[in-house]
Amino acid sequence: MIVFIFIVITIYSLLILGFIVGFVKLKSDVPIQKDSIPFSVVIPFRNEVIHLPDLLLSIASITYNPTLFEIIFVDDASTDGSVTIIEDFCAQNKYLDITILENIRNSNSPKKDAISAAITKAKYQWIVTTDADCVLPKKWLHCFNNYILQHSPNMLVAPVALIGTTSFLHHFQSIDFLSMQGATIGGFGLQQPFMANGANLAYQKEIFIQLSGFKNNNQIASGDDVFLLEDFMEHDKKAVHFLKNTDALVLTYALNDWKSLINQRKRWAAKAPQFNNSFTKLVGVLVFLTNFLMAIAIITLPFYGSLGWLLVLKITVDTVLIFKTANFYRQPICTTQYLKILLFYPFFIIYIACSSLWSDFNWKGRVFKH
């Protein structure tokens, strides 16, 4: 058993070292270009009255030429005052091209339905998606414009970080998010993209339509980002890029209770069996298996002291990737919480993986079958 644990954690460590190398290899310098590309920004929302004021304030602060972008909000059956907040904002900022649509449910995925509905109404070739619980940077669209003019991608994955680091729960989410972002950037640096985040994603409308949008995965509640990434990669892998620029960093809010976090992670886990990309499947299996064996190693450490070196190996490579990402994103890490999070994380992963197999999850007040 110890030999098996050694082999798995060694392979995992080599994978993370590969991500670290890929992270460093991926360049971030993009020359400044004149504003010229028009964008259709798509924002689905459902009962976001708490977060919308911050989002709208950030939209008003975007410095890109306002005649070169539109904002399409899609209301997914909100029952609070979300629509009123957006309408009031529109009345006060008439120079912005903003449309509010009502979502029409056609599948098991309300968010994919909302994005698809917006794309049918979008005026422009480049679609940019984000979420209603986000804060957008001032130079956001400048960054997309500059990169597209320089590199001509079909899809552009961009960075996302969390707001909220006051509790252990918030710190836990921040570390987890940084690890995912580090792996995402590292994967692109290795020319093996396998993750994306719909809170900061851009792609060409024409290719989205050509690929039939979300038709092949709309039975799955989530995955408006990762499944679309797979489709765009299958279409032309070389034209799927990552925008490694902190001026394009979108911030999103950490969840405030464990129940919400568990439901979110179960929603994410539910799509894993449907991945088509072999590398994505390999990473998923290896991450779960490593964390499963890490949990065993932590429990049995008093009896098998030699496992301590394996714990140190995994923690070391994870730490390098996480701190490298945090440094690039200029996000501080609470060192007093950090080790506790790393030791707790394997048990959390095991719980999410197992519970997602037999229990449903709640998302935006709706229950979805696993």
C-alpha cells in the first residue's frame, strides 16, 4: 500500500511541477492596441440583488469605448428586485447599450439557456460572458481587444479570483480557487488546456453557432465553460488561448456558508463523468486518487512515519503553484490558515466526490438531480 501511495503522489507531484513550468512559460506581455473590436457582454442573473450594485458600478467604470460594446442581461426568473436595480442603472447611464432579456427554459441548464438566448440577440461577433456576482476591471475589454488583435484566437479564457477572506471558509475557497487557476494557466502553458471559468470567458459567436452551442451537454446543469472549451479545442485547439493579464482579472464573491459551497462543488463534480478530453479525465482521476491517499496517509501517519515525506512532497509542489498564482494575482495568503486548509482539503474532496454520486444539489433555489 505504501508503494502504491508513493507512486500515485509522485505522479501527481510531477503533474503539478508540469503546471508550474507551464505557468512560467505562458507569457503575459500584450502590446496596447487601439479600441476596435466590438463585444457583446452576456450576464445571466437570478436573484442577485445583493451583488448587482457592485457589478453595475464596475460596468460604469469600464474605460473601453462605450460605442464598441453592449451588455445583455438575461433574467432567469428572479423574484427579488434585481431587474429594477438594472433598470434604474440603465436610466442613469443612457450612454451604455444595455438590454434585459427574459430567459426561456429549453433544457436542464438554465444558465446555458440564458447564454444561448443572449447570443441569438447579440449584435457583435465576440461574446464575453461573466456572472452577476462579479466585479469587472476597468481595462477588462481593452485586454481582450489587445490580445485578439495580436493573436487572433477563437476562444480566450481569462483569470478569475475571489473576494472575501475573513473566515476559514473564505480562506479555504481562496486557496482552492488559486490552485485551480494555477492549474488552468499551467495547462495552457503546457498546451493542454482543460479548465475555464464562465465568469471571464470570450469566444466567437460564429463558431459557437457552428458548434451548435450547448446542444451536446445541455442536459447537465453546469459546464457552460468547460464543455464549450472542449468543443472549441476540438474545432481548433491552437486557437484556444489564455489571457494571462491581471488587468483582465475578474473578481467574484466567496460563498458565506458551507452548505452553499458543498452544493456548488457537487454541481461542479456532477459534470466530471461527461468530460470528453482525455487529459481532463486523467487530471480529475489523479487529483481525486491523490487526495484519497493523502487522507489515508494523514490518518495513518502515527503508524507509518515514512508517509510524512510523501505529505511533504505533495504539500511542497501544491504550495509552489498556489503561491506563484497568488503572487501573480497579487492576492495575500494567510499563512496561519494555510497548512490547516491543506490538511483539511483531502477530506473535503472525498466528501464532495462521494456525496455527488448519490445526492442532488441545490443551485439558485432549484434542485437538480445528480
